[in-house]
Amino acid sequence: MIMFSSSPPSKVMSPSREFQDFEFDPLLTATVMLPPAAIDWAIQVSQAEPVSDVWSDFLRALSLKGFEQWLAAGALDLAMYYDPEQAPPVGVNCRVGDFRLCLIAQGSLSDEVVRIAKSTVEVPDQFAHLYVLLEVREEMGQVTILSSLRRDRLLTLQQASPLGLNPDDTYSVPIHAFDAAPEELLLYLNCLNPEQLASPAAGTALAAVEGDPSAESPSPATSVINVGRWLQNQLGAIADQLAWTLLPPLPQLEAAMAMRSLAADIKSVLTELSPAVTLPPNARGAYTNCQAVGLPFRLYAFTWTLLETDVPEWSLLLLLGPVENSQLPPGMGLLIRDNNSVLVEQTLEPDSAATYLYGQVVGRQDEAFTVTVELPNGSTLNWPPFVFGMGEG
């Protein structure tokens, strides 16, 4: 049984383009104040090794504790691992789930470059998936998570313009390369597979879409998922960064060997939604798998144009359901908003036999929708606004 929207497809009425960034709620401040116990631990481990750079060890230890505290405040159940008996090493110094992280502590951000250990880039099975830049104000007991850089983006940067190798076996990386905001880092940790960051393939695809291998990605304030590109057989830069996968045109979907399980899944859902929802042959879709708070789920998005009206419109259909061999837990929710109000709101009730949540909205081609998945623990996951256009995104 499928849970249906309680109202017909809604029109977006506002043309405003002042989009909110994608983020996890409750919103986290990127600055944390360390408790005395964390500072005492940092002092202890940084002085434990007789031959070391005590000051650098101390800053990394403070950054580790600050990052741990910030991560825990998100209430997203992301497990963090590190050795509490020693100072964090220069390279990979902690893990979050299956991701290896290199925390880079800065006492001052006056420099235009930071140094990262060569081993975190080149050593197989030991490289970092994510590099996180933090500012440490030790005199205030304060740590700020500034930004992060994905490994695949770093490799693409290195291909376009080789990084400088220093005598101490570190690479000099420009500060501006760390272009992912803290909220994006949380999204990566919840929704990406570490294997997706192991090669420059994703970064190369991004560069090809943008048409300039040295171009920087859009800033979070302007990030959008541009579904108009799907109709041109292009995924788009932001959807690519966030691990969406473009589906073949509907007539070809069942014939694609690698997509047969997805095709069966989609066909089953649409059969139960019919006749309330039908997909025209010209519709294109994409999907993404996420695992937040240990709950795996899949989000499908389909789009198509509506040209029979005086003003051209577009439609967006969202399907929220489980991945293979799992089911959605009670309390999962799906919301679709414009800039003024909630247009679609569904929640999986404890006594419901539903397997999917869905929502469909229609708007002019200069209008946008924001999609939110609600988790049973109260956290929410918001994607960048979905827009219909042929430009960036």
C-alpha cells in the first residue's frame, strides 16, 4: 500500500529566488566552546610524546575535541573514532563511520594556503576521504568548523594544477579550495558512500558540466538542483556532488540491465499510485540513497514539462521509500515547500501499512521547491532547492 498525498498537486505562487541553503536541523552553530575536561585532555596527550611539535599537537587535539562536540550536537548518531591515548597525528586523525578524516587545525587563517600530509592523498587504503579546516582559539577554548574539501575534488584540483610538494612531504592547498560549508559536510557524511570520494571521477564530471576544469563550484547560497538539465541527459553539478544518479528515459529504464531492480521498484510504486499520478514518456528522473541515523532510505525525483498552458510550467514528483531489504520506520516524513508555505506534508504513522511517501507539485519555470525529509528522531534533511532551468546547478 502506498501513502497518498491528501491534496491535489499544488501550484507554487511565489517567484522569489531567495533560496535557503541545504542543511540539517536543528541548525548547528559551527563554533563550539570546549569544556575544561577536553582542554585538559589536549594538554595531556600533546605533552605525552617527548619528541614532537607540542604546539601543533595541542591545536590538533583541541580541534578533534571541538569537532567531536559539534558532530554530537547534531543528534544524527554519527559515530566518531580516534585513539584517546595519543595526540592526533598529522594525517588521518579520526573516522566518522567509514569515512577517514583529516582535521586541519589553524591557529590563524592569515595564510592563503594550508599544508596537508602527502600520505593523506596518495597512500592506498590510508588516504583521507574528507579534509576539514578548523580554526582553534586556544586562549578562549573555542573551535570553529570552517569548511571542508572532498578527496575527489582535491584530486581534480591536482590534475588541473599540480599542488606544490614541500620538503616535509606535505602539499600546499589553497584555502579557497575548501569550499564546502559545515552543513554540506554533514550531508556528505550521511548521504555519500566513501568509495565515491576515492577517485577524481566525480570531480571530473563536475568540471565537464561546468565547462571549466579550474572553475570553483557554486557557493552554498546559490546552490540548486537543476532538474531542467535532466531533460538534456545531464545530471547537473550540485546533484552530482550530492550523489544523485540520473535514470535513463522511462522507455529505456527496464531495458537497462543495471537498472532492472530500480525499474521494478519504480513500476510497483507507480502502479499503486495510478491513476492519481502518472509519468509521461518525456519525464526524467534521478535518485539518491541516504543513511541518516542508521536509517537507509531512497529518494526519487521525476520532472517533466507542461506546455499546454499559456505560461509554461514544470512538475516535480518525489517518492520517498526504503532501499532493498529494508522498510521506512514510523515517523519518517516528506515535505515540499515553496518560499511561502508547505505545499505537501506526509508522515508515516505507526499503524500505517504504507511503504512509500510521495508528493507532486507544479510551478512556473521560474519557480522553485525545497524538499525536506523528516527523521524519526526529529532531525530534518533539506536538499538544495529544486529548480527548472538550463543554467548552472
